[in-house]
Amino acid sequence: MKTLETERLILRPFVLSDLDDFFEYCSLETVGPNAGWAVHKSKEFSKKIIENFIEKDDVLALYHKEDKKVIGSIGLHKKTEDDLGEYYEIGYVLSTPYEGLGLMTETVKRVIEHAFNDLKLPIVYCEHFIENSKSRRVIEKCYFKCIGNKIYKSIDFGDKESKFYSLKKEDYIKYMEEKK
């Protein structure tokens, strides 16, 4: 993915030198489990994840301009399901000390803009676990509409119920026009 920018963040591909920052937030009990993955217990494990991000090229590091560190990530993942076919889903995590500042809403809106304007996608999807009200608020602030519940197949925690959302390009354009 290409580098994107917001007022307070640079969204850029991960590099191995992000390891210390990445491990710092991935080792928090309040981050991974909300996204469906276990707390990182070692830097060696975190390094493998970063290497995977680099190889797949569908996850960006959230580099905080003021604090000069990586504080989270956002992905635009290509997926396939029987009922939807091939589609793109936004997934994100943020270091707990940075929650409540509007950073993730700012980030998701920038990735949506990229998805529609640069990648020319017709629709993007997003989901959150039922109990994750923080992610729900971000999704709702970014104009997504709930289309129902589904089961998310978590690698570390098994099947978990989630809310599934979509945002069509034409609805996004309408929202942007209304803001003017």
C-alpha cells in the first residue's frame, strides 16, 4: 500500500525498525484481544508479524508525527466469501494510550478516501466484535451502515460474533457533498 497522511499521522508500510513500537502496543492486554489475536509475548513473534505485513503489503503503520513512533496499524484486506465474493475490508488497532483522541476515525476516513478515489473500489466493509464499543463508534463516525451480524473466525480465540458494515462509494460521495 502507498503511504498516506492525515493531520496527525503518517500511514506508511511497516519496516523492521518499527519492532520496538509494534511490540509495545501489541503486548498490551487491551489491544490484540479486541481485534481477535492474542497478546504478543515476545519480540521474535512480533518481528514475524511485521515481516508478514511487509510481504503482504496490505497493512500500514500509524506513525504519530508528534510522538515520532508507531502507535497502531490499519489494513485494507482483500477477502473472499461465498455470499460476497471478493471484497475489501478495513481492519485496525490502536495503542490504548492513544484511544479517545479521534486518531482512528481520522485514519479510517483517510483509508476510505484512498479506497474509493485511488483504488476505485465500489464498496468497502468493516466489522467489530459485538462487545467492542470503541470500534463500533469509529465505524459509525466513518459513515458505514450495519448490514448484520456474522461470525468472525479468530485465529487465537475461535469463532466470535461480530457486527458487519458496508460503505458504498456513492454513499461516501453523498456524505462528502453534504459536508461542504
